[in-house]
Amino acid sequence: GLGGMSWTGNEEDLEEFICPITNDIFKDPVLASDGKTYEREGIELWMTSCTQRRLPITSPLTREQMGSNLMEDTEMVRRLRDRSMGIPRSSNQTPDFKADMEGIPSIHELSAVFAALDPLRDLLSETLRGWRPPSLVVIGQESCGKSTLLERISMFPIFPRDS
């Protein structure tokens, strides 16, 4: 199971429960003013980044300007609870969903592992008989969104924005 929770269906069905910023399963889903659901920590970091760069707050998905209001996405929380097994449904007691999701590694936690493994690349290659880390190549015409795609994948701005 994931963080003590079991899920029904296949992994492709879980895509709707993944934050588009953090690429983690929602623990604290919030609805932003762009109408999209994000993990609270991820969208708050995004908004802070916009503000620190003296840019208007924009949707990380559409790049359209949006407000800073966030509210708990109770519908997503309900759907997550419905999808999970092992959470009491008939009990009058409210399940502690956030506690059940603890222990799921985030992409940020994994980056520390990758940083530790990078100096061992040659040793790993030799030990794993030709193993190579994955490469990413983005091909497209000028101004077709390649940089935006790479920024979303890396969760890091590639080019400075005009203020």
C-alpha cells in the first residue's frame, strides 16, 4: 500500500490524485483560484516564488494570472478517502487522512538520494553493467512550450522572467 493505505484499481487511475507541482499523492489538497487542485505546500511555494520574483501570481498549469486564495478541496479529500481501503467508512469517527499518507516519499526527498548517488555514477555504471541514468530530450519549434515543460518537470525556473 501507499503510506499505510491500499488503493483499488490500477496505477493509471491514481493520476487524478497526483499534484501537478510536486508529483506526489495529495496529502493536503487545496483548490486554487484557477480551479485546479494542488498540494498545499507545492502551490504555496509556487506563489511565494512568483511574489519573490516580483511577478504576478500565475497558474503553474496555464500561466494565466490568478488570485492567491486557497481552500481545502473537500471533494478531492472525499474521493481520496473513497478510493482508499482500510479507512473506516461506517464509523462516526473522522479518519485522519493526513496521518495515513505520512511516509510516502516526495520527489524532494528523493532528490537528496539522487544527489548522493551522482558522484557514484562511474562505479554504478561499472557495477550495473552499462547502466546509464535516463536522459530527457525535448524537441520542438521555437516558442512552443519546451522551456515551460522543462520548468514543470524540474520544478525550477530555467530562464529569468522580466519583472
